[in-house]
Amino acid sequence: MIRIATIVGALLLTSTAYAQSAPVGQYVSVNGMKVYYETSGEGEPLIVLHGAYMNIPSMGAIIPMLARTHQVIAVELQGHGRTSDVDRPITMEGMADDLDAFMLAIKLERADVFGYSMGAGVAVQLAVRHPEDVNHLVAASVSYNMSGYQPEFAAMVPSMTPEMFIGSPLETEYRKYAPDPDHFAAFVDKMIALEHVQQNWPEADIKGIAAPTLLIAGDSDVVTLEHVVSMFRLLGGGKMGGMGAPPSAARLAILPATEHTSIPSQPDLLWSVIEPFLQGQTPKSFMM
């Protein structure tokens, strides 16, 4: 899940490189906030959740691509994009509860959920805390334990300060969409506090996720490959298939030559692994 300033590169790339189709933007009141969301496409509902410091446009071309076959509902989370902030910390668990309330407010009983980075953490917590909401779960670049982060990232977190963000492209992007552009400093304080949360979700919670799950990571991601494989195994993946045994409901995709912020900039590659998963497709064996 990200949570680091290097999202700047991905944010600028995806927000300028792709033009979305004409989605319908709306607001709904949720837990004291005005939550902004956009709906596009037709088909089974698919909620899309952005990463930290991001917004819907910064998710890039993957949204209109998925909207070819799904009703995509892209949501801007607490304090991000056009969604207002509220007087409470920003946490994965709190945003997952917001998402559950959001679904109730728009009368959506269940949906597939695709989250990237921080959004992936929120999606995982939604599947843990509100399993009745989630049909399929797609989580790109997520960890369930602080030990899953690369050492360089873990070492950087204590040095993060609000001054690192003031005057940056992140502030420019924030001011473009935020209902209160002058709230940026307070927003950054909350995001840095989120970085310092000692996230240690119980393995039992991961094992207990009922929704079929696709994990996606870059081979040079902020989350270690060992941690991603560990999470994949907790979800029931990694066992030998074939010889009459079907693959597990868990899936794993490692994107080559990919660091954390370049995941959203590869919509064709993302679509090639997400779409078959959501459609329940598996490759045919040459033995069949």
C-alpha cells in the first residue's frame, strides 16, 4: 500500500497521459463527509480505490478499460481528491467502514473491489470487516504487516515531515480538486500519522478472507516479494494444481520491471490479469 512521496511520479504520469471516458460524478453523504465518486460503464459493479495522495484521475486508463465490461464505481477516500475530510485520523479501518457505509448509501449490496496501494489496504480491510460487501478482491501492492516493507522504506518513514510536501506537485494536485485547498497541511499531518501506524493485521484475518483474491505487485515494489508470497499462501494460494486439482481461488501476479509507482502506468498489463480473474477465467491446460 503506499503511503510515500514517490507517488508523485505516478500521479503526474497517470493524470496527464490518459483521458478518461465521460464518467458521471456525484457526491453522497457518508459518516460526516461528502464523498465524491464517479460511475462509468455497464455490467457487474466494480469499486476502484486509489492510493495515498491520489485521486480518481491519477488512476489513469485502467478505469475506462475496466468500464468496457463493468460498471466501475471509482471512489475518492477521506480527504483525497474532491472528498471532504472529517475530524478523525485517516486509517485503513476507518476508510473501510466508510466504504461499507458508502455502499449502503448508494444501495449497492455487493461489488468486486480493486484497490491500489493505500486503496488496496482499504479493500483488504473491507473484505475482513465487511465480508458481505465483497464478491472479488483485487489488491495491488499491499501488505498486512510492517515487516513486509522494503528496508529502505521502513528506514525512511521516521524522517518524513510536512515540509517535504509543502510546495510539491502533490500540493498542486491537491489544491486542484480539494473542497478546501488550504487544508493541505492538516491533510499531510494525518497522512504522516498513518505512515507511523504499526500496522500488524492478524494472519487469521487474512486467512479468513472469503472473497476470491488477486494479489498484484511489482518485482521492485515497496512490498517485498517474500511478503506478497506469504500473503498469497495465507489466502490459500501457491499449492500445486493440475492432475485433477483445480487452482485455488487466490491468484498472484508479479509485474516485471515494475516499481511501486509504475503499477498504474501499465493499464494494458493490469487489465490482462484483472479482467480474466473477475470473469472467472483460467488458462487451459495442454493436458485437456
